[in-house]
Amino acid sequence: MHELSIASSIIEIASEVAGSAGARRVTVVRVRIGRLAAVASESLAFCYDVATRGTLLDGSRLVMESSAVVIHCPTCDRDVELNDLLCFACPLCGTPTADVRSGQELEVESIEVA
């Protein structure tokens, strides 16, 4: 269950930013998780709730946003979104490609503090 280490990293990042801003408490943390990041949202939410106890983030809400997988098609010379993750080919022309432009990220987008 790597979600616990992910939750710990999110907490560390948010705590550092909140501390630098002089915040007493974090109320919301927003993260963007790519569909290829291999993160189980339910497990991450559980681990986050457990790991935030006794920290600046205790009682805060974790908001997770999923981001699409975007590949670059060399034939069309454009970035296209994949709907089917079983086939890494351009949905416009069918050219296979492994040039992933997004969908693997795991980013803290923002925090709200009190």
C-alpha cells in the first residue's frame, strides 16, 4: 500500500507551505492524480485521514481530481486524449505511440488555510 507514503508526502508538502505562510491550520488540500499514476483514491483518502491526525492538517479535506491521459501522435503532430487505456494509439488516425504527455502526474495543486 504505497498510498500511505503518498499521503505522507502530501502532508509534508502542505505542512511546509502552510508553515511558511504562518497558517495555524490547513482546511483543504487539492491534488491532481493522473489516470496512469496507479493510485487507489479510496486508499489514499483513508491513509490521508489517518496520517493527518495531530498535524496542521488534522480534520482537513483531501480533494482529488483525476487527470486524463494525453499522448502525442507523431503522424497527426498533435496531442490527443485517450479514452481507452488498453490501446495507446491515436484515436484520430490509429498510429500507436508511447509518447505520454500527461496522465502520470501526482501533484498538490493548492491548499486552503485558516
